[in-house]
Amino acid sequence: KFGHWKDTAVMLQGRGVWNLTLMFLQQWIFTTDEDLDLTTFVPTISYPSDGFVQPFGDSPLDRENISENAYIQMINHAQRYIYITTPYLILDTQMITALAIAAQSGVDVRIITPHFPDKWYVHPVTRSNYRPLLRAGVKIYEYTPGFMHAKMFVADDEVSIVGTTNMDYRSFYLHFECGVIFFLSSVSHAVRNDFEKILEVSREVTLQEEENIGAPSRFMRSVLRLFSPLM
């Protein structure tokens, strides 16, 4: 139905696992009201690392938009390039501005989204965000073999994020999400290599084709955009 389902995951070993374990246990205790001794879950085995690893969690129950802030921080500090994969591209003004400024400053900004949607009503809203980004110089591609479900950021071969956070309102403001930041790690090179392989089977979206969208499609996108905060 969705063609090839593209996703990405990372495996952590050692102390970096503790943050993710703690996130899970907090949810478990909240749900079950079980009394647990958290110290019994602390990892005791250390593994060598070639960089810095920082897992993080994001919750709709506080006032901190950790995932969106982490993404914007990466975009603002990118010097040469920032590559992004996301299943949904439903952005607020702050994120659009950050991406546009980066591209206009000479940073190679590339985003890959799905060519085949999993939700018909979300895909037109994703595509409605293409035009302002393309006008600013952002390069946008659609993954043609199927559905792009991976959420990856990588910048300048130095820093990357792999996690659960989509580039949409629901992930940024309404969902429990988590991710892992890698700095000066070989994982960032692996993420870039994966992105480049995905790029080979993706179709570039041009500004001209977006400018030539027919009136019915443009109207449908405009109507569906009204519901962006729920997507």
C-alpha cells in the first residue's frame, strides 16, 4: 500500500542508555503507579565511544519545546549543510524562517519527504509548505520508492539527531517524543551516507511545478492548512 517503508533506528550501549531507560520508567510509573527503585536500572557496563551522545525526551505537559528547539539550534548553527528526512512537513513560522535564513545564507539545506503518503489529508499540507522554502533556496525531494518514515537531521558531518519527532505540530507540541543527539561521532557520517543513498532514489521538487499547481489543488491545500495545528 505504501511501497517501501523507509525508517531509521540507532542502538545505544552503556551509559547513554540510561536517559532513554529513565524516560520509559517515568512513563511506566505514571501509568501503573508502581513503586520502583530506579537505581536498579542504572547501566553498570561502559563501552568506548567515538563522540558525545545525548538522549532527550520531549513532553506536551511542560512548556519546553525541546525537539523543535534542538532542530532549530542545528539549523541556525549549520555552516555548510543540513540534511533532513521527515514523514510530515507541517511547519510554524519559526521553523520556516530558520530554514529559509539558513538557505539564504549559503547553507545547503535539503529535505526529503514521502512521495506516497500514509494519510491523504496530511500530504497536501506537507506540500503546501514547499513553495516558501523553495523560494528561499531550500532543496526538497520526495522519496519515490514509498513512504519516508525516518526522522533524521545531520549537519556539517559534526552533529546529528535520530529520533521520533516529525516536523509537524503534533510532534512539536502535542506528543511525547524522544531522540538522540550525536556530536563528533561516526553516527553522523552514517546518517549522512544514509541520506545520500535515499537521495539517489528521490525526486527533486522544483519551484516551477509548485508555482503551476492548479486552482483545485491550491484550494484544497489552503483549506487543509487551517487544521495544521492538529496535524
